[in-house]
Amino acid sequence: MSHSSKLMQGAVEAFAKLPGIGKKTALRLAMHLIREDRLQVKENMLKPLELLIDQIRFCKTCNNIADQELCMICALRTGKTDMLCVVENIRDVMAIEDTGQYHGLYHVLGGVISPLDGVSADDLGIDRLIGRIQKGGITEVIMALSPTIEGETTIYYISKALKGENIKISQLARGISFGGELEYADELTLGRSILSRTDYFLKEL
């Protein structure tokens, strides 16, 4: 795709680096920007993006995105709930919150154990999660990880580490198909899976 402007070409290439954005969509986005009022573009689009890049943080407690040291969920719910939901990524937190069926705390692992990809329990900071639970105040841990081999392995590892603790461990009901990604489940299915969660029984592999 050739352009008469190197500035336009640079903008298209920048947009195309975003996930899910192809060259044609990138071109439409760039064309939209140059047709809009420049002050409006700077105020309504560029400024929020600049603030996001410069000021976004990760919650020191749960690893969710935050504006301060604590995310809004931890700040508002800590001490008011005894449930902790373990998820793979930040998008899963958003998906579960959208269901309106869960009002507890979260812990974002940032991935799942995958030896083939070189991802171990240490890479995910699972010891930090275990320590958080052992501090007290949590009576139920909900394993809301995608129902994949890697997700099941991660659930098993965490459950084994918590063996002997007076903690109830549950997992999402099988409304989520095995091999699927949690973030792509529709809100109704995900909400029902949370409400119908089942106890997790640790079995030796």
C-alpha cells in the first residue's frame, strides 16, 4: 500500500501494530484523524492515550490495572468480602465484572503455567498469591481460569500449594467449553458459571 505522504505511511504503520488492526483499517483510522478538527483530536484522543501510557499502573495487591497503588476493586472491597477470584489476565476481570454476578476480590496471574512456552509458577508469582491468601480474610478461592490443559495445570498447582489451609477452592461450572478462552464467553454463560461454581477436588496426577 503506497502513500503520497511519509507522515501518513508512518501513522498507518503505527496503527497496524495494534492487535486486530490490518493495513486497511489502519488507513481508515489515519484518514479519520486528519479529517477531524486538530484541537479535538489532540484533546479527545491523543491526550487520553498519553495519560494512559504515562500514568497507568498495576495494583500492588492484585495486579489489575490501576490509577493509584490499589485498583478501585481492591480499594472498595478489601475487608468487605471473603472471596478471591483467580484469573489469567486483566480482560478476564472485565468480563467477570460485566456479568454483575461477582462482588469479591481478584488476583491476576498474568498467564498460566505452560512448560512448552517456558512459563513456570515462578514467572506468574504464584507464591505471592499463596502468601496473600495465607494472610487471612479469604475463605473461598474461585479458580476462574480458561478451561484448557494449561489452565487446569495451574489450578492443580495452586490447589496443591493451598492443601492443608482452611480454604474452600471452587472452579467455574462447565458452562465454559473446554479449550475455550474465558474472555470470549458471553456474559450470560459466564455469569451462570460463576453462580453455579463447583468445589474443586485435588487429585494426584
